[in-house]
Amino acid sequence: MYEYRVKVEEGMIEGNLIKDKGVVEFLRIPYALPPVGELRWKAPLPMAHWQGTRKSDRREIAGIQTKGWFGGNMDFSMLERSEDCLYLNIWKPESMKKDIPVYVWYHGGGFQGGFNGDPMFNGEFLAMRGIILVTVNYRLGTMGFFCHPDLEKESPYGTSGNYGFMDQIAALKWVKKNISAFGGDPDNITIGGQSAGGMSVSLLMTKNDGLFKKAVCESGDAILSGRRSDNYRKWSRPVLRWKGS
């Protein structure tokens, strides 16, 4: 493994060059301020600038979730879980070629579990084929989707319970703003996800604002959920209204 540095708007990041794969990985990049304390159950705020160089950290972290909520290959009970979870991972080809297609991936887990470092989402394989892959953590469960009238009253958008979706939008804005530093094409971003990630993608399609060009939903459809209940209306309303920073 060898160091590799990229300058993004917030500061310098040092990644790892996987020499035998021709891939550079940048792990645990913060795309927003930690949603803790007074920022709990609030829309995410942009990450502050940092001094020096942030090193790519292999220590995986997941959002707060119940141990073994899914079981099987989605039991991440051995992981560190924290409210401070708004990070993304990037894998890019070693080549310094510009305007590389970008794929932003949202994990599944029923909005209750999962994380962006799941081995199934290892970005080496797409990067070896000339694509930049970005995998995103977002708030889950109570931390990401808690609704309460008092939260609606203090929100400038008059809504509550959609912080996980707001995180996904904030991550996409970070990618749009910074991905050219990695050689990516900000005008050729595809978003994708499976299960809850697929549902997220279909919701994000209602609020594109030029943030992405294409979308892939795998085994998840928010419109289908809307047919079963009024969840689609509740979920999409804040997504459509929140502008963020």
C-alpha cells in the first residue's frame, strides 16, 4: 500500500494505492459535520475545513443500529456503531485520466441496518474497470427517521423524520462538488442502491436538481411502498422541500 493525496474543498486527503489492482482507495471521508448533540435530528451541515492531511482510515464505522437486526450476511454487530457516521468511501482507477464516470451507491438494510463498508460493495472491482465508485453512510433507524411534532415545529421545513434522506442528498452534493479532484466527471454521475438503497434512489429521483445523470434501483421502490401506505407522501415531502446548503 502506498500513499496518494487529493485536495478537496475541505482539505487534503491521503488515500492508499493498491498497487497490484491499479486502484486507489480513500476510506472514511467526512461529507458533513457529525450529527451529534445539538445537530441530532437536524439536517446535515457541511463539513468544516481541516488542517493538515486526513489519512484514509480502514477502521470501518456504521450508523447506530440494533445488533444483528438482519442476521446472516447483514449482521454487523462486531462493527463500531456511532452517531458520528456521515462518511463516504471512494475507489478510483490509478490512472490520472480525467472525466471518469462516477457511480454513487446507497446500501440497503431496511433503513435500520447496513453500512457503506459492506464487503459486497468493495469498489476495487468497478475501479479496475474504469469507474469511480462512491459508497455512502447515512443515518439509520431512530437516528435517521424519528418523527415528532416538536421536531416539526423547530424545523424551518416544517417536517421531521427524514434525516437519513437528507444525508444522502448532502453526500451527493459533496460528490458533485469534489469528485473532479479524483478525476471524476461531475456531469456523469449515476446513483444506485439495493433494497432500502433502491427505495432511496427512487426518492432522490424526485429531487435531482442536476446532481446526477442516471439512476439504478435494485430491489427497492418507494412508489411501491406508497401504494401500501401513505409512507411515500410522508417520505418524499421533506426530500422535495429541503434545499440544504
